[in-house]
Amino acid sequence: MDRPTTDEEIAPAIVTATTPENQAASFRNQDRVWPVRAIRRGDAVRPLPPHGRPLSDVAYEFGGARLGIDDFMRRHRTAGLLILKHGETALERYGMGNGPRSLWTSFSTAKSMTATLAGAALHEGAIGSLDDPCEAYAPRLRGSAYEGVTIRNVLRMCSGVAWREDNDADGRSEVYRLGRAMWSRRPGSILDLMCKLPRAHPQGAVFNYSTGESCVLAAVVAAAFGRPLADVFADRVWGPAGMEADANWQLESERGLEIGGLGVSACLRDVGRFGLLMLEDGEAFNGRRVLPPGWRDLASRPDCAATGFGRLNPGDPGGYGYHWWSTPPVPGVHEGVFSANGAYGQIIYINPGEGVVVAIQSALRQPQDSDAGLETVMMLRAAVRALRA
């Protein structure tokens, strides 16, 4: 069947344009819409045994009401909720027609996975230094605004290259152009777009959230390893972390480049196991170290003024690490927390001080919902406190 070419025809096939009624089916079946490459599991599966303190009765306060897990699942159209304490399962729940074997698309939580592969490349010497320029590994970037930009500043999303993440009415925003490049399924279309962008700021000076930046990082890492990103992810993360199922990574074209900013479809437990790998600083389930010692703390905290706490957006106290969102160092149950966040309520929450990892897969009715985010924080706070007992 010929692919659509008009905006009206393209919109229904783009996952962010689906209706609430069709969200669950769309989020579960991205491999039926886009080309994907399998992320193969390894031979051994990491067990997630029951925790001694199950959380089925945990309650939290929000909006003047006392709510529980059933309320949270219903109010936020939650497809999967997994809470792990020291690698043990305190809560595992499903909704929206999902079950343990269901694959669910990641949206921007894939950015943190791409960044983790940059750490693996550094650990193995495939990347010599995070301060190397991107074009040293991806020559296609020579002559573009990305020439001379370091891998570290791409990880920070501080390249200084112009990008607008929000769609605009006239369809000129860069993220809209990225969607059209994806739909063209033309090999090289995404890097072609990124190489045409102008410089807006000196690198390292300004944080600018950019899905395109994660695609540049994916191209750099794939070139550094000389292999497709999904294959590297299988060898360095999926297998060593003890995943129980194969996953998929969306491609820009048939047998093309993985889209570094989105498109990893995986089951809930394996998303939780990925969180455990980061919690445990890259010391994998099978005993193999896959990330540099100290990578967790390096990647999860701001390391420059542009990404510092309270500097990202007005009224936002958070900071940004290497493709991970970071909470400010305020004493309490969320101290030291970092997370991967994706549209429509996808979350990987990592709390090193408490040994807690939470994976949430959702189908919120809109890409961003501040009230849902606040309620999620309250639910997580109650869960972490309950697990202290």
C-alpha cells in the first residue's frame, strides 16, 4: 500500500495523533505501523521475586480526596504499574487491555536508553571521550551546526543548534519536520534534517529539549560501535540486564537507523529491569559491568549551569543530566531521584537512596498533564514511605 503524503492522511498514522479510544491499540502495536528492529533478549532472565511488603493497599492524598492504586490506574489510564524495592516486586498491575507480555511504546523514555548506550560506548572505548566532537564518529555531521559540538553537550541537550519541540499551527517547527522525515521512510532523512538546522547559541550555554538531538546521539553511538543500535542495546543492556522478552526499536526506514528519541516498545517488567540496571550503576544481573563506574551519578545530575536545578523552565525546580530528568537535592523521600519521562504518562522513576524503581506505562488523553504529574508524585511518595516499614 502506498504511504500517505498529505498532512491529513499522515496525522492518524502518527502515534501522537491517535484518539483516546485508539491509544492503547496504537501504543501496543507500533511494529504494525513503523519499521522496527528487534532487541533480542539474552539466555538468562533476572527474577523479580515478591517483596515482603505488598503495596496493594497503599493510599495517598490528592485534591482533597484519599485515593488508592485502583483510583490511580483509572484516573490516569494506566496500562502498567510496576514498583520494585531492592529488585523485588512490591506492586505489579495492568490495565487498558495490557498484560505481562504486552509491548508498549516508550515515547521519550527511549532518550535515556540511547544515552545509556553512550555510557556503554565510553566504557568499552568505542567512544574515547565525551568531549570528542560528534563528527569524529558520524562524519555526516561535518559542515553542519553540529560540527564541533561535543558528545557531552548533546547528552546535556546543550548543543546550541536551533530546535522547537512543540508543534506549531503552520507546521514549521522542527519536531513537525521530524515527523514528516519519519513518515517519508527515506534512509538518512533524519540526519539530513538535523544537518540543515542553524546555530542559535554557543554550545553548552542554553538547555533546549530536542528529540532531534537524541537522534544525533543515536547516530554517533551506532557509528562508534559500527553496528545497529538495537543490536548493541541487546548485547550491552537487554541481555546482561536479564530481560524476559524481545523488544522493538522503531527505525527511520526499512533496515535503517533507530530513532534515538523514541520508539522502544517493551514489556513492563523489562522496563523495570532497565531501571534496575541504572539503579545498580551498570553492574548487570549476570555480573558484567556494562557502564563506567559512577555513570549513574554522572548521568543523573546536572553538571553545568545551563542544566542546573531551577534553570530549565520557569517555575520548574528540576534539573537535567545526560538525557535524564533530575529532582533537586531537597531532603525527603524523593532526594536524589532521577527519571526518564515520556509523553502520555510514560515514566521510569529511580530512587537510589531508597532502592526503589518504578515503571509506569500510560495512555493519558494528552501528551503532557501537569495535574497527572503532580498526582503521580504523591502516589510515588506514599509508596516509597510504605516500603520503608
